[in-house]
Amino acid sequence: MMALFPRAYECNLLVSVSEPLEYLCGFGAAHRSEALEGALPEEQNSPRRAPYGLVAEQLNGTSFTVPRADNRRVWLYRVRPSLEHDELEPLAHPSLNLDYLAQPPTASQVGWTPRSLPEGEIDFVDGLTTRAGAGDPGDGRGLALHTFVASSDMAERAMLDADGDLMILPDSGILKLRTELGWLRVEPGELVVIPRGVEHLPVADEEVQVLLIEPKTTLNTGNVRSERTIEKLEWI
């Protein structure tokens, strides 16, 4: 799979000396990369026949009605279309739930003690535990807070959030994320945001504990509208 952004200046940022990982730098800039030389079309984003027989797909980060200059998108060139998959089935999960909807809201400060690592190998998805939340995901409003511990890589599966972006804050350990657009490395004191619809595969060489925040586009004044309500949410 290859990714295409509009052309931009070349700038590589070395993330770690002990474990070399180069980033394309420039906040809000546009970039392009390819896994195989010549995989990116040169004259148009979606040709009838893409190089290597790849399938062109666009992942939008903004509404198609915004001005072109404000549009945020990425062109992907995949081996197979994203819609080519088996029937999706619910995943039984003992600790990822909506139990917070049955609890009364609290204005008090809350916190959680570090979780002990269960016996055996546990990956990103199996290690998720819902801690708190506001709003029902069915309404597309609010957010959910999860923690997770992981001691092994995800084997032959990846994660995709179709509801909203994911903000991941490591509390201990170093987390590496293999995404459709490349590798990311995040450690305590840093955060990473995985955009909605981007498949990612967390990798943990050692025990990692993380706070995961999943937004649901809740208004700043909740269900009460007043002169303080911000109807148009600005993404950062």
C-alpha cells in the first residue's frame, strides 16, 4: 500500500538515536511516500490503471463541501479495496463496554491506579478497559476513556476506529504504531492521534500502559445551548 499527498519540500526528522525512525516534518504540510519506486501516479491521483495494478482510494479528513485549500485528505494505493472484506461480526470483549451510561455523572476528580499485567501474552485490543465516558456512541457525541496494558504485538489483526479519532497517551513503556501511513513511536510525555478510519497495529517490545481517549464530538455546553455554545467545533 502506498500513500500520496501533494508535493512538498523534503524534510526528515530523526525521532530516536537508539532506534532510528525518520519522520516527514512540517505541521500542516503535504507529503508523499511510496514503498515501491514508481508506485505513485505522476499526472493524476486516480488514473484508470494505477501502477502495479493498485487500487486508488481517498481518505477524507474534512467534509467534501469545504474549500479545496482547506481540504484534508490522503490518497492511498492499495493492493485490495478497503471494502473487500468478510462480514463483520461483534467482538466479545469483557472490559470494553458502555457501563458508564448507567452511572450518574460526577464533577469530582477521578483517577486510576496502574493496572497489573495479566498472565500470558496480551495485545492492544485484548488489553483495553473502559474507565469513563460521556455520551452515547450511537449518537456520535461525547467521548470515552480507556486504559490498556499490552505485552505482545497484535498478530494477524489490526484496529480501525470508524467513529472518531483516537488520542493515545502512554503512561509507561514505549509504544510503536504501524499505521497505513507509516510508523510512529510514542513514549511517556508524548501523545499521538490516530485519525478516524486509519488502520493501525500497535507494537510493544515490553510492557506498556496507556490512556486512550476517543472523542464523540460533544458540544462544550452539553445538551444546553446558550451564547457560550460553540456549534462549529474546531479540530486541532
